[in-house]
Amino acid sequence: MNQVYDKLMHCYESVRKKTDFQPRVALVLGSGLGDYADSIQVEAEIPYGDIEGFPVSTVPGHDGRFIFGYVGEVPVVCMKGRVHYYEGYPISDVVLPTRLMKLMGAQILFLTNASGGVNPGFAPGDLMMITDHIACFVPNPLLGANIDELGVRFPDMSEIYDRSLQEVIRSCAEKENIPVKEGVYLQLTGPSYESPAEIHMIGVLGADAVGMSTAVEAIAANHMGMKICGISCVCNLAAGLSPTPLSHEEVQAAADKASAQFKRLVTASILHF
């Protein structure tokens, strides 16, 4: 048997011993955005450390628990904090939570993150809907023997971020009077922030925002047939564009600033999915 699949199923069995909740939407909360979980009508919570073999987040601003409950009448599973490749986990562990939420029943994956703005038209605190991504700077989570139980060997990636979900987010943003940028997100490994030369390269490649998560999760979810959407909170201007040195504190401060609009947009979108 495939060790990655065995570990996934072991985690699934561990979760099912604690809750039989069936989510429709899976929501991943990025750095500084975890307090959205307070908006959920909670039915159950499972700390990651209570799931045998599950990777545990070590980053400030990432609480590290699954929250099961409702946004309106929509059943959701929410990741309050994610794990990252830079924490030293193999890429299969980084996407294990995404795969696990699909096994729980989630059909839609709503990804969020904190990012650095590469597009010169962006400012700290902007929200950017992800329309596509660039993931060639991190290991592909589908490397190795294909897990046929999860998806096909060569999955199509021409529409990773579902166009119908994008239209829902656009419509909700307009109704809620929330300005939302749109663009391409590029994932690097981290944990160091990028050099000015790297940011210049990223801009030349066509990315509007850069971060250390999200794209590999989207690849794994797409492999399993989930519908995916994403919102990135631009929490600083990237190196070479920012007049000050970059810091994690700056990221969290900008996420706090954008928090109210972020919550309204996420809630409105989930209610219309």
C-alpha cells in the first residue's frame, strides 16, 4: 500500500472517531486571519495534535485546529491555521489536511492566505481574488506513485480556481461594497522573505502576489476533483517595493486591518456557493 495514502486514511479514521460532521465547504484560514473562526456556529473542534500522525502548525498566528460548524446553513470545516513546507514537513504532509477535508465530504475548497504584493497597484490591506497560480518553485504534491483512489495520474490544471466560484466572489464583493483586486499568486518555499531581485523576477513571470502556501493545496484539491477558490490578503509590499524591512508582525497587523472586510466577503461568498 502507498504510505502517503495509508497515513491519510489513518488520520481520517482518527477524525471520524471524534466527529461524524459532514462539511460541504472547506475553509483554510491564513496568517492573521484565524479569528474568522469566531464567526462560525461551532458544532465540534479537533486540535491537530489530537489526530494521530497529523502535521501540527508551528507558526505564530496559526492556532492549529479543525473547527466544524455552520456559516448560515452551510456546513463547513475550517482549518484555523495551516502547515507549511518551510516548517520541515514533506510536501505530502502539507497537503494531507486538504485531502482529509475532501474525504470528510467537502466539495469546495476556499483557500485564504497572507501575501506580499508584487503588483505595483496593490497596497497593504488589499484583498486579491486568486485567478491562477504559479507553483513551479515548490515540490509538486503529486510527485511519486499516483494514488488512484484520490485522482488521475495527469490531472488537468487549466482551471484550478473555479470560474463560477470566482463569479460568486465578484458578485458578493460588489454587493458588500468591498474592493477586491484579482491576480496570479506565486508560491515560494519560504521561510525567508524574497530578495528584491527575486521579486523583480516574480513580477516578470506574471505574478501579482507572493507567499509561502496555497498553490500546493490547490493542486492536491484539484487532483481530487474539488472546486477551488481563493482570497489573498496583501499584507505588505514585497522586497524592493516596501520602504521598510519585512516582518511577520507587519503581516499580522495588515491582516487585522483587513479583517472586517475579509470576514464579510468570506461569509457572503460561502452563503452563495
